[in-house]
Amino acid sequence: MRIKNTILFSFISSIFLIFLISIWKILATLQGLSIKSFNIEIIFIFGFLISLAHLGVGDRIKSIYKSIIFSSIFVFCDGYLIQKLPIWYNLGAFLILYFFTNKISKYTSIGLKEEHSTQVILFDFLTLFGILFFSFVILFPFYMMLVTSFKTQIALLVNPLDFSINFGQDIKDLFKSYFVIFKSYKFGKYIVTSTIVSVGTVIITLLFAIPAAYAVARLNFFGKTFLSTSILIIYMFPAIVLVIPLYTIFSQLGLRNSIEGLLIVYTATTLPVAIYMLQGYFKSIPKELEEAAILDKLSWFGIISKIIIPLSIPAISSVALYVFMIAWNEFLFSLMFLDNPNSFTLSRAIQYLSGDAETPRQYLMAGSVVVTLPVLFIFVYFEKYLVSGLTAGSVKG
Amino acid sequence: MNDTLANTEKKTAYILTLPAVLLVFSIILFPIFANIWISFKEVELKDIRIPEPRAKKIVKSVSDEPTKIKILYKLRNSSLIQEIKDVSFQDNFPKNFEVENLDPRCSYEKYRLKCKFGNWPAKYRENFQVELETNDGSKIDKKNLKSIKPKLDGKSDNILLNTNFTLKNFKKVLFENEFIDLLLTTFYYTFFGTVGSIVFGILTAQMVNQKFYGRTFMRSVLLFPYVAPVVALAYTWELLLDPNSGTLNSLLLNYQIIETPINLLGQKYIEISLLGFDFKLRLALTTVIMFEIWRYFPLAFLFILARLQAIPKELYEAADVDGASPFQKFFNITLPQITAVISILFMIRFIWNFNKFEDVFLLTGGASGTRTLPINVYQQGFAISDIGMGSAVSIVIVVLLLMFMFFYFKLLGKRVDEN
């Protein structure tokens, strides 16, 4: 049992080390380093030996010294003997090895004898592996989007793998793509349009949704259950099915290529979720507060504006942020309804830009960064509000 | 007393809900019925523009006579295919103008020129001229004359409103050879996209539910693909996967893992031999499904994580006492606790993936075997400009969805009964 577990442990941990070092090598390659091979076999042997040595040495040396010794040996071989690589690469490799040896330091040769230790090792390493794998897979495209926007067409043609950013150059050269899209492609105007449309949608949606949600949450009326079930069903309904009739009607009414047209459609599509999310929250507000207000002869307008709204600021902000993000990211209707560049939103403008095969891709990526940054910023900053909103309403997408 | 109270409550409720209900019904429910109507018609994109009578006013001075002026109206029917009936025309003039040699179709009263032009066939054009003179001998201000715009009016059939119906669209949609292919593609895309995103959702939720350094950061990062705009993400992926200069192909070539670049988004099939079997994989479709999974597993992750955090800790403690292994705990405690969430997620994601348009449209435009039903709506309606066909495809989508929901709820209902 012990020998089997020792081998298994060393095997898994060395696979994990291969994975760590490979990610580092990919990132280093993309900084223009000429790394032609992952040297999987060598790293496997290293990982295996380090794990065995770690178990063998045990407590005889302090674990911090152990980590530093193992890491240094690895870095010396990998970054100097096999291929001479720059200091920053080796420093990174050293930190990775330090992290790795720290991770394995909690396993001891005695612990490996315990029941289920095979599964515990597997489970632990799968979790670690998963965290790193998913972080990499998710962040990599975002990282590439950002670094590509700082490169030039010629630099990418010379070496398609060199995404290193030269911070020494002039600010104007570094942000050239951004200057171009704002100057020649009128992105400033599109930002304004997108902002007006998104903020407008938020305001109108809230104006319509708050009273409706209050009625659904509190008042008794004929057709209430019908209304609340149809809200959910409408929410499931596909936007692509609405496109053709809305296109024909909007064409005949002259609402295409107008901000008003987009506002109407965005408000209508976000209203069901907004009502659904808000009424759930309104129901949780104690009824006694309103009963006192009714005795004071407050009208429904007074009740909503003086009691309900001040008490549900968190829910209302979560709905507002959420509706803003839907409107900002929306693409289908802006594709269908806008064909005059003067009324484009950001998403539509980027799609239009990509339609021209001549457009250098760093401009496309700069545009993508411009449209993505506000959303990610809002999301990270207000995450607490948004996550509760997301699970309550389950975002449409 | 109670009765009146209930009545005012009802009234208030209707006033409060009416704006929202009206808007949603007119923008969402009405179009669905309009779709049914249009799907039985032969309508093309160019037919939906209402034909308009138009006039361009050109003011010409008459040489040597400053008190006289000629006005040329370039009249035309804006439509290339439809007739306009009973065209009427009206233009106003300053109060010192008299008309000379008036056209028999027109009358001039109170400084107002009115004409009845009768019917204009499609593409109709006419140059119509009027001569005027001031009756007090004053000079003519050409700019002022030009600034007054003539008004035109006419009647035309709105092709959308007549009652000519046909079954042609549905025959074309359902009985053309590609329909089966279209259905299969849509099904693969929807099913594998849904299952993939749920599987990854379970894995990531299980991961984040454990304690580790940077856990809240990890939770935010996992949601990035879901909250970022699809346009930006699709173009980034396209750039990464490009066969000529894409980063992925360059990397694989650099490490000598492949010898020639793979066109992940532009190649329909790829031959793969596995365990001695050769089979063809739908390459572009697989890539598009990967994007789909990548973009939507965060939703599954969020839902499942919320459920995992609600599982009582005592269950795991009891299992520890019994000496259960981590995998036993996962399969015997965790999984049964999240089946309800998974079945809801499956339905939501299945429906939404079935209708997903933007992702495929931006990545491949529906080429190389990635044409799904929603893409077909767009292609029929806007690329081929056959609005009627596009509507018919939309109706097929709605019917399929309703069928899916019906069976899903029946199945689900049965399982709930058994428990």
C-alpha cells in the first residue's frame, strides 16, 4: 500500500509539475523567447525525483530550505543546462517550483499509509489542476485581446509569437490602435451611443418594472397568477423569433437606425427579468410598514417612492447593473436594426469593422478591449450585487 | 367598505402593471403572432418598404425677368415594384405669387398649388414644371421659395396587410433536403453545448466550494466569459484560432505538435483515427460548441455553487465518521443534492442554446457545417431577403421548442411523481 501510494503520489505530482511548467513555457514563448519543446520527459523525471526526495528527506531539513534547494536545482538544469534562458524566465520558474514544493510538503510518508490516501491525493491534485487549468483557459483569450491591441501589424508578421509589449516606446506609438479607432473610426461617438442606450434602458426598465413588481408582489387582482407565469414564459422566449416581425414593423414605422427603436426593444426584453427579480425582493419587505403608511393615507405613489424604493436599494441596484450589462452587450437587435454607421452601438461598430478584411486585427482587438473593459470593471467592482442578481434572475444569454 | 377597498386595490394594480404589460405584449407577444401571419406570405425584404410619392423641388430663375420664376418638380414613385394610387400634391407660395399656364391636373387657390396626379405605376418618373410671377413686381427670394417643401400623398397596398396566403414557405423549409441536416446540426450544437457547460459547471463549482487562497478572485474570473460582450470574445477566439497567423496554430507549429496549420473554424470535417477506427469529426461545429461551453459554463457554475453552499455540513461530517472517501462523498452526497438544479439548468440552457444566434454568426457566419436553425432565420430573411421564409423557419423553431418543453415537463413530472 505504501509503495503503491508513494509511486502514485510522485506520478501525479510530476504530471502536475509538467502542467505548471508548460503553462509558463507557453507564456514565455509568447513573450518572444525561442522555446521549441516542453521537455516533458525531463520535467517528469524531475518531478518524480523531487517528490521521492521530499518523502525520503522528511522532517530532517526545514521545509523552506528543502523547497529552495529543490527549486534551485530544477531551475539550474532547466533554464541553464538544457537551454540558456533569461533571468526573468528562471525567476518565474523558481517561484513555480517553490509553489510546487510547498504544495507537496503537506504529504508525508506516514500520511500516505492512511485510509483513502490514494483518493485524497487524486482529489487534491485534481482540484489544484482544475483551478490552474480553468484560470488559464479563461484568462488567456482576455490576455491575448489586451496584448494584441498594443502590437503593430509589422511586428506580428515578423514574429507571430512575440506579444511582448515595449514600454520604452512613445505613449503615442504604444496606444496607436486606440488613437486610430477613436480618430478614424469614430469610436468616441459609439461609446456615447452605447452609453445612452444602456443607461436609457436601465431608467425606462426601472420606471416600468418597479410599479409592476410592486403590484405583483403586494396587490390582489384578477389575472395576477397569469401575469407572473407569463413573465417567466416570455423570459424564455427566443429573441431570434422576434427579429423578422420587429424588423418589418420598425421599417414601416421608420424606427430603424434610431436610438428610440433600440430603447423600446431592449426595455421590452429586459422587463420580464427585472419584474421577476424585483417582486421577489419586494415580497421580503415586512408588510407592517405599508399598513402604517396606508393609515397615514399615503397613495400608492407615496408608498412606492417613500417606503419601497428606499428599502430595496440593493435589489434595485442589482437589477440596474444587470440590465445595463445586457443592454451594453446586446448584439442581435443592433445588428438587425442599425445599418447606418451614424447610429451604431459599440458592438455593432466592432462587427462592422471586422467586415472589412483589410482592417488590421490590432484595431479590432483595441475595439474589443474598449467594449469589454467597462463591463468587466462594473462586474468586478459590484460583484456582490451582481452575483445575487444573476442567481435570482438567471441571466439571459 | 371592504368591497370598495378591494376595488381600488384592483384599479391600482391595473394602473401599475399596465405600462409594462402593454410594452412587453406589443414587442414580444405581438411579433410572435405577426410571425405566423408573415410565414404564410410571399414577402421579400424589398416589399416591406411602403412606396412613397416623392418630389424634388428645383427653383430656376428666368433670364432678364426678375419677377418671373420657373419651378421644376422631379416627381417619382420610390418603389420599384408597387403602384401608388390617387397621388395628391400640394405646395404653398408667398402671398404675392400668381401662376401662369397652369397644368390641367392642378388648381391654384389662395396661393396654394394643388394637383391630382392619379395613379403612378412602379418606377414612375415625371418632370413637372410650374411658372410663376409676382403680382406686385417685387424681386423673388429663391432661397425662401426652396425652403417650402411640397407635400405628397398617395395610397398603396401594404403587401403585409392583404390576405393572400400560401403554404409555399413551409413546404420549402420542411421538404428540402437540408432540413434534416439543419436539424441535426442544431441538435448537436444545443445538446453538446448544454451537456458540456453543465459538466464544466459541476467541476468548477466543486473546485471553488473548497477552501483555498484566492477563492473569491477565482469566482469572479470564472464568470468573465459570461459577462463580457460576445462580439469581443468571438473576435478574440477567431484571432486565436486563425489558420494563417493565429496564436494557437503558431504555438502548435512552434512546438512541432502539428506540421500544417488546422483551420479550426473553416474546415467542415477532420479525419481522426482512434483505436483503429477512422471517423470524421465535424471540426468547425466542434470548435463552435467549445466556444459555447466556454462562454456558458459560468452560469451552470454559479447555480451549482449556490446549491453546493446550501448543502448541510452535517451530511459530510457524518460521512467522515463512516469513513467515506472523497469520491464516495461526491457521488453519494453531492450529486444527489444537485440533480434538481441540474435538471432546471439543462432545460434553460437547452432552450437558450437552441436559439443562440450571435455566437455562431460571429465565429463562422454559419459556414463549414455550422448552420443552425437561428442562423437559417437570418440567412433566409436577410441574406436571401425572403422574409416569408425567415418567418417560416422562426415558426418551426417555436414549434420545436414547445414540443421540447412539453416532453421535458412530462418526463420531469413523472420523475417527481415516482419520488
